[in-house]
Amino acid sequence: MPEKTYTEALNEALHQEMDRDDTVIVIGEDVAGGAGTQGDDVEAIGGIFGVCAGLGKKFGRTRVIDTPITESAIVGTAAGAAMTGLRPVAELMFVDFLGVCFDQIYNQTAKFRYMFGGKASTPLVIRTAVGAGLSAAAQHSQTMFSTFTSVPGLKVVMPSNPYDAKGLLIQAIRDDDPVIFCEHKLLYAMKGEVPDEDYTIPFAEANWLRDGEDLTIIAFSAMVPKAIEAADKLAEEGIKCTVIDPRTTSPLDEESILESAEETGRVVIVDESTPRCSIASDISSIIVDKAFKALKAPIKKVTAAHSPVPFSPALEQAFIPQTEGIIEACREVLGSN
Amino acid sequence: MKKEELLKVYKTMRTIRSFEEQCDKEFMQGNIPGFVHLYAGQEAVAVGVCSHLSDEDKIGSTHRGHGHCIAKGCDVKGMMHEIMGKADGLCKGKGGSMHIADLSKGMLGANAIVGGAPPTAVGAALTAKTLGNNTVAVAFSGDGASNQGTTFEAMNMAVVLQVPVIFVFENNGYGEHTGADYAVGSKDIAKRAEGFGLPTYKVNGTDFFDVYETAGKAIKDAREGKGPSALEADTIRFGGHFIGDPQNYRAEGELDKLRAERDCLKIFRSKVISDFDLKEEELNLIDKEVNALIEGCTKSGLAAPMPDSKELTSDVYLNY
Amino acid sequence: MSSIEAITVPQWGLTMTEGTLVKWNASEGDAVQEKGEIAEIETEKIVNVLESPADGILRKIIGKEGDTLPVGALIGILASESTPEKDIDKFIEQYKPIELSAPSQSTNEVTSSNTVSSVPPSTSAPGEGRVSPAVKRLAKKLGVDLTEVSGSGRNGRISKEDVELASKDLSSNTENEVQSDNNDNPFDSIPLTSMRKTIARRLTESKQNIPHFYLTADYSIDKLLVKRKEMNKENLKISVNDLLIYCVARALIEEPRANVQLIEDEIRQYRHADISVAVATDSGLIAPIVKKADTKSIQEISEEFADLAKRAQKGKLRREEILGGTFSVSNLGMFGIKHFEAIINPPQGAILAIGGAIEKIIASEGKPLSANIMSVSLSCDHRVIDGAVGAKFLQALRKHVEEPE
């Protein structure tokens, strides 16, 4: 199977879906780039991370729309278009910008269907770059997963590898509900096997990346490679871990999580978000609620620190959960009886 | 303006230019992490405005904030250390290029959120009015931010509250990679600001004197309680949106032309020599001084230690 | 016959996994008849004769004399004389031994594969039934064939409950086929039910891990029998067992060191006696609990136990009525058993095995006396109950049994 980067996989998904369906449009800042410069036929950048490369040239500026820097209007416009017949893929360049447009996301987009008695359909995808590790500092490095997940009406997706990225984005575009599609900055360069044809991965279907009866590690987005590293290190000592990547936090594949928790009784959850009200807290609470008797030890959460994301690399590395921290948490959970 | 003042202006602009050029170099060598947005080319605006401001006056800036920082008097060494993420940086390494601040100098911070600063500046102006301390606030924005909802709201709020804030829009022709011509629907930022009820001015952002004179008037009016105003400065940036931007949106030869014809430092130099009787050598001396300063800061910055990970969660709260 | 027939190492008996080919009784090219003795195979030190599966020519001998091969391995090819050589070669090449599902592999074998899934498992089409690794393992443990399970979850997902349900169906639906093994003694094949498996596992654990010791005592129950008679005059249905439960409960309160559970490193000495009383049902032994028996009257105990026993027979006991219990009582007296030693139910510390009462002549103050003597045996976990404690408990019990109020 051909190897592609996460960016290429996403780019393919967009190309294929825009080919297949004329109502799919892309809208955001610099999605083509160069609008209003040099005669307007320049694709200056194809998205700040290159995910939209080639789309502007191929489909033209009526379907690939560069916008001013005006997030509220971007999301609001995209939501309105979605409700009335288009299938927009809007880009929120960095998830941290959700502040200036959050009303359009959580009060409008998320609630149209419900408020209007099921009569409205908002097939909007908001693609956004999340996560720390590039020293992009406090206002360009957050994850905000739980902010979105907590809002009824939104679906929240965070692929951890190129194969998932393509399948989940195609699924998101075809899904008739609003989807917040979280792309982790550090994963854009990740390579992996990605089929050339289009395919979907259903939501609420976790992926099992390692299998073992001793301990369950739940991780998502950029924490998955670290979880796998931790699991493999522990395997050398004869400790066999199951690693589960939920892929989507809303809807969530509770069944897979509970089945493994019930089997191992020992759970570690790795989440790059800040600790309070994180996805890790949420999943932990679900497990305690539904599989308490099976637990042999308290659930351990490995999260970022309760602070804004620091700029200096030395501090940022201390902020983000690392493989050693995951292994430590696993040992704690195994050590408890 | 007196000779010393002019030399000071030149030094400040020169410091910004050299600082930015050094950042470019250091970034390309991998000594600066994260994202950096260079101000080179826009110096006349920052210095033209900030020359009228004291430490007690406040400014809010953008992600392209090094120039405003230096113009407002922030410590250059502290800035360089901060941008390199060092423990003794202006913000202890926690903010970085996009969040440089020094409240003791009235610099309310560079802001990574486009349109993030104007509302804050309005707040600073409200304090000034409430306390009656004769100070003003300046909100620097780009042409990109001029389209952001928060900017519109800030302008309206300033007019409604009649607070001493000046909105300075630096139109360098590009909002990220998109042309200002395309993104600003009304084409004329100043004219649009007028619609909010502000007196507005347009200046040539590459001519220090034009900026200085007009900004002086706007700031004086604000200090005298005559309310907020807006300034649109037509300027240029030499670099891309960020360091590493391939700048595919520029026409061929555009940058060369800009450097030849619209370099505010060149323009200033020729003007002060011809109209104010300054000498080439005096300016060259300043160039040398500034280069030495920047070199020194770079050296010390590279050698300085990174912050201790114990500092990760300090300064989140005052007490918790 | 034109088809090619495989001669393979047969499965003789449930536990055979391999056999040694001792001798071929035919050579390549020989004609053999169905059921003719074509080879001798040794297994478990016994040599058996292998019969030919069909008529034909022994075209190829693959297994050599002296080879030890797994059950199902190909050892020879039968075909007609005219069958082309290359067809036979192709057959041999493509031959795959049938996966004989040996029940001996029901031990908890962990197949934790640490293979990388950077390409995630293939996405399932709707209705294709995803199964998580944990559930796959459970299915294997319970002997459930996943291809026969219909998933009740999203997109046909097979859940833990689906597998457990299927496992229950398995145990109730199995027809007892009459089979015959080589000893010409037909037998009914009765697979272990989940319940039986659980009993097997728990009691094996108990016997292996707990240092059991046994104390025996004989009680004279004449007075107890009199009391029973009196109570039943009032139209009650008190049994000897009910009375014994009552006595045991009170004895446990007097000697609480016998009313214990061992949990990890902790001895839990309970304030009340929750007595598990063994009941024999069609599906196996089960022990419903009479909770806080020390606070209940004989009549209450009798009624409660009657209800529990009835529901036990019907399989209608609730979880909390079976799990827990601080002490167990098992009575085989009604089957004429004089005396037996029971196996402790962990995490409890002891179990009392009660035998049937026999009318005997005993000596009392030098004179012969007729008495109903009942023999009891107390099994104790020596980690938590010492001989003296066990003995004291039996002493207390004697008091209650021989001198009922």
C-alpha cells in the first residue's frame, strides 16, 4: 500500500470528496491563499499546513474560498450554507481561535437541528489544527477537545495517523451532523499506509493498536504514538497492554473501552488536554460508573499541566505528557492491588 | 524636531530593523522555536506613534509585535532572550515572540489572536479616563485585523464610551497570504472606521514624519479628552507573514522594488540629511552601535539557560 | 473412484495431539481396500491400526516410518491408477489439515499479539460485526464460535453480553449425542456448563491454595429432634437442617473467630453470620445465603431457606443471594452419609459438613444408652483459623445442638 503523510491523506480526502460531490466547498483563511494578489490566480499556500494544496487550482475560487481574518463570519457563513444545501469544510486555522467564533459553533451550528425540531440539517465540517509541541505558545497550542465534546449537537474527531485521517475526514464530510475535525500539528508529517481509493471509518469505532490482558491504555490524537511506545517498552518486561484509540470522543466507543477495562481492571488514560474537565476525566468517570467492580486499581490519568501552554521548549516538554510519564502511570496502576 | 530627537528616532527604527534581521537569521539556524512574524519595513509607524507616548501610556499589539515593543521602550536584551525561550526572557520564556509584553513600559503584549488587542486597549483607555491620569492607549492592528469582529466592536465601544484610544491600522497589503484589496470589502480601512463615528486619518506609513505629525495630533486630541480616533498607515513588510513563508502571493520583483523605493529607513536617512543637517557618519555610527547591541543580545541569548521545568505551573494564578 | 483421498493421522480420543507412524502395511502402488489395515500408529504407548478411508491405490506415501506427526497431518494419498501425477502433486501442495478444535485448549491461553497496527484493522462494513480483543478472548474462554454470534451493537458489533448470552445458549442447547469411542462403550457427551466450569475452577483453587485441616465431633441430637417435633405440632415445617442453621449461627456469634473471610492480607471477622447453605440442584451445587441468621428465629430461618432452596432448583437466585457468606454448611445426612469432609468456599474460613444421624448404643455414665448421634466435620483454613478456635466453635455448637432452648 502506498505511504503518505497525514497531510497528504487529508488532502486526498478533500480532493476525492470535492470530485464526488459538487456541494462540497472549502472555506477559510488562506485555504488557497493569494486572493486579491497578483491577479487572483495564485494558490499562494494551500492552507497554512498545506492540507488544501491544489484544491484552489483544481476547483476554482467559487468552491475554494479564501476569507478575511474573520472567524465568526467564516463559521457562521459556513453553518448557514450547510443548513441550506452546501456541504462546507470550513477551516479554523488554529483551534485556539475558537474564542472569536464560539457562539457560531456551539450556539448556532450545534443547536440548529435540535432547536428546529429535527427539521434542520447542518452537514458542516470544521477542520482545525490542535496541540502543542511546536513552541507555538499559549494561544496557538491548545487542544480544546472537551470544550467541543461537551456540546450536544457536535461530533468530535481526532485521527492519530494518516490512514485514520483520510477515512475519518471522508466520513465527516459525508456525515450530516456538524463535525469538529481535530488535526494535531505534530502529526501532519507522520507517514503511514493509506489506500488510494476513498474509504470511510465509522465514528464511535475505537481502534485497538496493541492487545494485552494486563492493562488498558486509552490514548488519542498525538498521544497515541507515545502510548504505543510505552506499551512496547512494558511488553519487554512481560507486561502486556491493550492500547485503545477511540478516534472520536463524540460519539464515543464506550463498549470497547468498557470491555477492555472489565478484562484488565487496570486503566491509564493519556490526554494532552489540561486536566480539569478533560476527556480523560470524562472517560474515567464512565468506566467507574459502568465497570467499577472490575477495577483492580484506581484509574490513572496522564494529562498536561494545569497551565497555559508555555513557549519555551524546556517548559513545553514538561507540559506535554511524555512516554516516561505514561510508563510511570502504568506501573502505579499495576503496583496497586 | 531637534537633532537629538531625530537621532533617537533613527536609533529606535534601526534597532527594530536590525533586531528583525537577526531574528530571521537565528530562526533559520534553529535557535528560535515556534512562529515569528517580522516587522521589518513597518518601523516608521511604530516609532512615529510611540514617540508621542510615555511609559504610562499603553499600547496593544499584534502577532507582529517586536517593532511596537522596541518602540515602546522594552528591553531589547530581554526581548531577544524571550524569543529564544530563555528563563531570563522578558516573560520568563513563557510567552515567546507572539506574546511579548512588559507592563512596566505600558506594553500590553503582542497578541497571537488577530483582533485580540483592540478590546483590551479600549479597556486601558477606560482606566485612563476613569482615573483621569491624562494617558492614552493605542491599539495597533493590521489590515487583516481590521476585518475581525472584535475590532469593530472595540471601535464602536470606544466611541460609545468616548475613551482616549487611537486605533492604528498598519495596512501592509497582506493579511496572512491574502491581499488586503480582496479582504477589506470597503477597500478603504479609514473610511470604514469613519462609519463607526471616529475621526480618521490616512498616512504614508513609510514616511516617519507623516506618521509622527498625524499621530501627534490624534494622541493630543485623545489626551485632551476629545475621544478616540483611527489612523490608517499605508506601509509594507519585507518578510512573509511568518519566517519561512515562501511568499508566493508576491509579484515577481515586488520585494526588490519595495526595498528600493519604500524602505522607511532609507527614506528617513535621506530626509534628515537633506532637511535637518544630520551627517551620514552620525547615522553610520548609530548603525554600528545598534549592530553591537543586537550582536551582544544574541550572544547572551544563546548562552542563557532554559527555564527550569519547576516553573511550568507558576504564574498561572497569583494564589490558588 | 476418481477423486484423491487423503490419509491422515487420526484423532483417537479427546486428548491425542500427535501420533508416531510405526509401520506401513502397504507400499506405494499397492491396491488397498476400505477399512483395510494400511498402517500402524503409536500413541500414548499403545499401537493402533490405521484403517484405509476408501478403496484405491496407495499412490503416495508421505509420512515415513518413525515420523511423529500431529493429528490431521497428511501421511499418504489414495487415488485411482489413472489419476495424473501432477493432480496428486497439486493436491498435496494445497492440502491444509483440518483444524481439529481440541477441547484440551480451553486453558486460559493468552494470545496477546504485539503486532504493530500502524495500518489499523480493516474497517468493517455495516453488519460485519466488530469484536474487541477482550471479547475475542472471552469467546475463546467460553468456547463460543464468533461466526455464529449475531452482534446486537452498532453496525453489528458483537459485545461481551452477546458472547455471554451465546455461551449460555450453548450449554442449554447441547444435545447429548450418544457417542462411541474405541472401547465399544457408548457415552453421552455432556459439555461443561459455565456453572460447572466455575465450580470446577473455584474448588480446584480452594483445594490447591487453602491449607485445610479437619475437626470431627459427634453430637447427640435427641433433644433437638424433640424440639423439632414440638414446633411442628403447630403446623410448621421445621427441618433438622433449619435447626442446625440456627444453632450454627449462634455458635458463630459466640466464637466469631470462626466467622471470618480472608481477603488478601486481611481477616474480616464479621459481626453477623451470613450462612451459605449448600443445595444440590440438577445443574450443580449452589449455596444460597441465609443472611444475618443469628438475628432470625428458627421459623424465619425455615421459611427463608425453603424459599431459597426452591428458587435454587429453578435457577432463580439473585446474585447477592449467592455471593458473600461468612460460613458454609453442607448436609448430606439425608443421603445416608455418615461423615464427610467438605471443601472450603473461599474467601470464607471454614465449612461445616453434616452427616446423617444414626441411632446408636453409646455409653453414658458406665451404662448403655440409645441415642441419635450425628457426626459433623469442620474444615478450617489454617491460615486464619487455628485448631483451638475450630474446636471452641464446635464446643459452642455442641451446646446449642445438644441443649436447645
